[in-house]
Amino acid sequence: MTPFPPPPPRRQRPLAAVAHLGHIVARCPTELTELVLALILVQWGLVLALPGDSFGAPVYRALQATGVPEVVMGLAAIAVGLGQVVALASRRRTPRVVGSALAGCCFFAITSAILVVEPVSTAAALYGTLALASAVIYIRHRDGEPPR
């Protein structure tokens, strides 16, 4: 893995920082990001599948209000996460597009549910960032980024 190149020279334009962030995102290794996102989903699903009241915290009230049992939601998250790991191992584009889209939908649903609860929790920022990372992976695969 090559180290990140030096940042672009400072310019007198207001969006230089945004351009630099885009440069960093473009150099980020897709496979590692995909694996981390998949493992986060698997771990989240395992916590939900364990006995106990995982949705007891106020931030998860909206997820509890859906009526879907925690175990079912946990097993679905585990299935999506493990499916994403299998797709990553296959090194084929189509399964990876589907896996990143499903993971992004999962993280977006969690973020949306957290945002409707009063008071809004900082967990919304965490899950929102994970949804954004999944969207970046999806766009890269959809646009045909070649495997490394």
C-alpha cells in the first residue's frame, strides 16, 4: 500500500479543504472500508441477537417501535454483513454493489430511526457516517472501480 500523497498546494479558493477531502476519499482503499463496514454490521447484529433488552436505551426507542423483534433485526444485520464479506471475497463487482447498497440501507434506516427520537443522540452522527461510507463504496462499485 502506498502512503497518501502530499496534500495539494494551498490555494486562495474557499473549497480547498473540500477538494482535499475528496482527494483523501479517492485514495482510501475500498476493500478495507468494505470489510470494516461489514464487520460493524455483524457485530451490531450479534449484540441484538444476544438475550437481553438491547433496545432499552432511549436512543433505540424508534427501532423498538417498529415491532420487529430484536433477534430478527439482529439476524438480518448479520446476514447482510456476512453476505458483504462473502461478496468481498468473491472479488466480483455485482455482489459487492448489492452488498454495499444493502449495508447502506441498513445504516440509513438506523440513522433515520435515531433521528426521530427526542432528544437526538450522537449515535445518529455515527450511523450517518457509516451510511455515507457505504454510499461511497456503492458509487465506486456502480461506476466500475477495478479491483486492486
